[in-house]
Amino acid sequence: MKMKTSLLSGAGTGVMLALAMGATAAHAQDTTTAWKGAPQWTNDDVQFKVRGRILIDYVYQDIKRQGALPDYSTSNVRGRQAFLGIEGKLNNYLAYKAEGGAVNGGAWAWDDVVIEYKPNEFTSLMVGNIKAAGLENLTSTRFISFMDRGPYGDLGPDSYVLSAVAKVNGFNWTVTGAFQGDSINSADVNNTTAANPGSSERVGWTGRATFAPILTDTDKLHLGVWARYRNHGDEGAFAYRGRPSTNYGNSGQYFTTGSIGNIDKTIGFEGAFLHGPFSVQGEYAVINVERLNTVAPGGDPDVKTGYAYVSFWPTGEQRNYDATKGEFGRPKILNPITGGGMGGVELLVRYDYADLTDAFSSATTAVGRTLSQDAGKYEGWTLGANYYPTAYVRVQANYTDAKSENPGLNRDVDIKQFQMRVQLDF
């Protein structure tokens, strides 16, 4: 389920789509233009829009570690994301989206790449690099309340992977099913050795259901559940690891099981409640891991992770919840500076949790215990503040105080972290 591609080919595709739509428009009504962070052109049921985002971060970490591992502090300014893409529809049935860019100063790669068929208003069939589950995971980085998703984002539902997805919805519910592989940016698995020719890629299935039993102008209640099965194939074992509420640094730098998973099964739960400018949100997941015993013999551990947070808008806004998607979107700023107002302010507090210790206790060999010596229990608190001059511009600040109590001798880590971000998207 993998593809090899480039942003240049995506740009070429965008040009061809634009030309095709232009040809169609020649036989239709005049083209109209609307402003949605960037120009959007519409002609009958044909649409085309350029999209993108720029996220510039500052990150400071103060790390205290036990034993022989040294303490350190780090201070960095970085380009968290610089993305460019296109989106639109060819008619009322066919839509598309393609966006890629650089993350954390790395090589350019694809993010959203989707072809969508909508046979009716309530059904969607999609193929491409897509997310399928998780309330915060499905909410774009542009719209999540904190700068990054925390350990749940690293350990929980898959991010963008090549998938075939079917989704149906009503006005307050959704049901999603997905057949999934690996990321579109991953290299093909190609074993050509004489001893063992052929290969199998990572494969999995994900299902999600959401329901909003309360859906009024002021009060909204979101409930959701999702489940996933994955087999790593010939791509190496799954590793269960996370970061302290940041995308800075390597996942697993402070807590990790090591690469131990052959197959895993996950069940996750979602919840959110909104009352005017006040909201609470949380998720929790349990991952049952079938250990790859050729790497580190032992029992099959359970990995647990979750988070909960509170949001309050003193300027009166409400988070933008869409029950037909089971997701949060762009907030509407009541008094943007473009209209002479002061913009919107959101204040936040969050608790993150991850427990990987079962991976250490279930290891039956010295090799397995060394591999999982950092499979600890992580807890962290984050304070956040967001300022929106307009709905398309955001300034963020997060402070995290966290600790990972790891089972290996003298492997505990204390983390104090301050981050800021300036974000523009269109």
C-alpha cells in the first residue's frame, strides 16, 4: 500500500486539475471567488483552493536525569511545519486534497493526500494518506488547543497512513471503517534475498463510532470509541514510545518499550463536553501487544495512555465542534483585529499519562529487560494560552512539568519545558 512520489508531481497534478476545471468551467456559469484564508474559486459544483500553513516554534527544555546520564538544557527555534497544497472538488461526487511540506526542518514529505467519492450527503469513500480515529488525532494541528498532542498522540491512533476509508454519518453521529498500511512516505518493503524472497507490508484495520447526545447552541457532548488491529509484517517490530507534550526531539527519548511488538490490538475511548466558552476533553486507550519473541522473549504486555484537559475562552468564543464529523475545527473569533476588536484568548490546563511498565515486567530475559529499561510511567501537566488575532493566525505558549519513572536502575527523568509558536494557515 505504498507510493513513491514528490511535491513536484503533486504540483503538476494540481496544475492539471486546475486546467481540467477551467475547461469544464468554460461550459458553465461564471467563476466566483471567495476568501477562506486564501482565494477559493467556484464554478457550478467545481471548486479549487490553494492551502498551506507556517508554524514557527521556540522550545526550551531543562532535563534532569538520574545515574550516569548527564543533565542538560536545550533552547531551539525551529520551523515546526511549512506546508503547501491544494484542495477542491470536480463535482458533487468527487473531491481531492494534497498537501505536503517540511516538518521540524526535515525533508519534504506528504501529509494529506486524499481522493474522496461521496455518493450522497451522508456517505464518504476515501483512498489516500488519511487518519481514521481519535478525537484529537483527527483534529488538525492547526486547531488542536495545545501545541502538540502529547504521549497519547505518539502511542494512540495512527497518524497519516495509506488507507481505504468508508464513513457514514447523521446529524449527530458517525461510523468509520478503514483498511490501513504504512505512511505514503515510507519506502517499499522489498526482500530480494535468495534465502527468503518476497515481503509483506504492515497492515491493519481501524473502526470508529461517535455520538453527540447533546447538541445545542451552548451545550455539546461528544462520545466516541475506536478499535484497531495491526500487524507489522516485514517492516520491523512496533515500538511504543512518546514525548513530553511536544514534537521536539526523538519519540522515545525519555520513555520507550523498545521495538517489541509483532501484532497489537487497541481499544480507545473519547469524550468532550462544551458549555459556552468552557470545555473539557479526554481520551484513554489500552494497547494489547503480542510480543515479537525473536527480539526479546517474554509475555504480552499492555500499554496504557490517556489525557484530559480543560479549556476556557475569557473572550467568549466556543470551540468549533462538528458532530457530523466527530471532530473539532477552526474556531470563530468574535472580535478579530481585522474588525477593530482585540482577538480571541483561550486558557488551558492538561494532564497526560502513559504507563509502559508492563513491557518491562513481562520481559523474561536480561536482553528484554535492557531493551525496556525506559518503559516507565509518564505523568505531565501542561499550562497553555492561545491568542487569535484572527481565525487564521494564532500565537501559543505552553509550559510542561513532567516526570518519567522508568524501571531500569537510575533511569528516571524530570522534564521542565517551555514552548511558543506563531502560526499562520490558509
